[in-house]
Amino acid sequence: MQSQKLSRRHFLQRTALFTTGALLASCTGVPGQSQEAAVDEGTSPPEEPIELVALYWSTRPEFIEDREILARRMTEKFPQVQASQNSVPSGQYGEKVLTMIAGGTPPDTLQLNFRWEPFFRGQNALLDVVPFADVDADFSFEDFYPLLVELGTHEGKLFNMPRGWNPFVIYYNRALFHEAGLDDLPTTWDNDTWTWDSFLEAAQLLSVDTDGDGRIDQYGMFFPYWYPFLLLNGGDVLTDDEQTSALDSSESLEALQFLADLRLKHHVSPSPAEIEGLGGPQDLFIAGRVAMFTAGAWGIGALTRVDGLDWEVGPLPRVAGKSPVGYTQYYGHGIPQGVQSTEWSWEYLKVISDEESNRTVAQTIGDVPAMKRIAESEAFAGLPKPPTRQVFIDSASYIKVWPTIAPITEIMDGIIRPELDLAFLGEQTVEDAVATTGPKVDMLLAEYWESR
């Protein structure tokens, strides 16, 4: 059944109720042209062939397959449009996009996520897509999970059209678990037996010197993401009002020390030197070098391509005595400032976000589709691997996310991560890392709020 179209006024009223925290900076219009003036009532076939470029990051095979399908569908729908995808290494993504915008040749659509949407929004580099949806009878925001619409909305403007979300889970090798005498992980988030203590105990049993040379060859776990563990313990990087750092809270410090100890004290997680040249956590997992790792739903795409790998997923371990917590990353696509045709960028954005695209993202990458009815259908929840896919969807009741304040990318990647990397290597204490980052985060936040 076709969802009732959400009017612009209704949408703005509804999202205003959902928005939490401080209101964030929004984008200005394209110089010399208001956005409203650029919105048309419909899209006419181009008089001349037009080329449209969608910009993404990541070059893993499953991501490339997904993007090629989207470009092909756009060209099939509009034969005079030559649509393509262009990947940029993630470390160069922000600089590349801003350079393209400044040079007058921005991509026609832009992949965004929990990290990049706040960054580009803070640079006034994105257009609000609500005015385009408002005049398009074929589109409805109500098709998507409300949380994802909320997360992309600031001051009543939506910059990030949802496409997928990535609830974090524990991926684990069932064969290695059974060899170690361990049962499968629980499949529900409210199970009180899967705690940090049982997580550590399992990781210790799964860390094995398989060849007797005195060195661990099979590690119990690998944690490429530290932030979810802060949330699990009730900590965070910023205070609730987003005015100052919160890394020095007892909850945050305890979580960070727990992670550091996994590597430095318990030796159940490999160091960067030990995994150099072996690839990321998925590659180590596939090779049987790591028995557990934390990641979002995107891990499904690569693992389902491996024949004979006996793997499953379970919820994140809760802290004993505390409520369960889920964590998700999310992403979508937007329209950057200065595109050659806002009309055609919108059409490409619709194809990237439509129902068939939601099915594609589940089947190629493995992400949970942004459309609720697709996520809970056979297109995602009903696929055979892993059997307990419902773990991803059920996390929605417990979800927390990164702060959405505009400078969060700089705070996390530019200030906090380098210091924590040193702590996780044992080159400084967790307390010293936090003491170094706190004043820098506070100064950046003060400058941000003063400029608003």
C-alpha cells in the first residue's frame, strides 16, 4: 500500500519534536540562486545527454557491486542519463568533496553517514532535500525508519536521505566456539548472561597458541571500534548538552581501560603490529585468526561470500547490573551545493533510496535497509545467513548513536582517536590520553558554540 505523503509542514513539525540536543548549523543556498527556486514540480527528459556522478567511499567488492547496480538502474530509468559511481578512499573523502565543490564540479549525489553528514553540514556544503520531496508525489519520508529521518534532520532540514543502518553486533566463529566448549551466543538483547565478564572469559578461552611456539596464533576477539563500549557502560565522549568532553567520567574511563586491558593485560586481542599485512577484522575472522569481532551489519556482505565458514552473530555484551545498549552507524546520500542540476540530482537520489535499492543493499552489502517494511521482510530478515538476523533489527529498541554536532568528526578523528590509539598500544595510560584530549575538545566546542 502506498504510504500517505508527508507534507512539508507536517514533516517539519514532526521532526522538530524528535530533534534532541542543541540545534545545529544549516546550509546556505547556492550563491545567486535560492534552493526553492531550483526545485521543480517534475523532471523532464534532458534535451541533451547528461552525465551524473554519485560519490562514495570504500572499494570492497560488495560495495562496488551495489553501486554499479544503482548507476545501471538510473541509466535504465532515464536512457539519456549516463550515471556512474566514483569511489574515493575514506581518508581522502572530505578533502576531495570540498575541493570538488570549491572547483565548481561537485558530484551529483554524495554518500553521507554519521561521520560525514555533520562534517559537510558544518561546512555549509549540503542542500536540504525536504523541498524536493515536498513537490514529488512519488516520494514519502514515512517509508523510512523514523529514527533515521530524525538523525539526518537539523533545524527542520533534512540533508541525509536514509538508505541503510548498521546495528553493531558480535560476529563469532561457531566452530571455534564449540571447539573451546562454548555455547552459541544468546540471540536476544535482554539476556543477562552475556556480560563483559562472560565476554572476557570467552575471549580468553578462544585465545590459543596453536603451534606451540609460545605466541598466540588465534585471538579471542578484535575490537576495531571503541565507542560502543563507552555507551555500554553509560559513558560518552560529550556531555548531554554537548558543551564539554565527557571522556573523564568514571563510566568512560572504566570502559576505555577495559578495552586497553583486553590487549595489554589479557592478550586476547591482537596489536596493530601483530596483524600488519593481514587485513582488517573481517579478513582475520575469515582466516580463523580471530574468533570474535565487533562490527555493523555490513560484515554480512563479505562473510556470506565465504564457503564453509560457520559463523553467527549475537548482541553486544551488556555490563552486569546495567540495561542493554545497542549502537548503530547509519548512512544515506545527499545533494551537495552547486550541482549541475538539482532536478537530476534529486532523481538520482530517489533511485539510490527507493524500495529496490533497499533490497539491493541487503543482498549485496548486508546492511539493514532504511525502509522498515523491507528490513523486516524476506529481503533482509528472511535471508538465510546468518540465521539470527533478527538480532540486528531487535537492537532498535536499545539504540544509541554518535553525537550529531557538526564538529564531531574533528573531535573523534582529529583529537580523541590518536591519543586512544597510543593508549591501546600501551604507549601511554588511558588517564593520560583522556587528560590530553579533554582541554582540546572543550576548546573546540567553545569555539563552535561561540560562532553560532
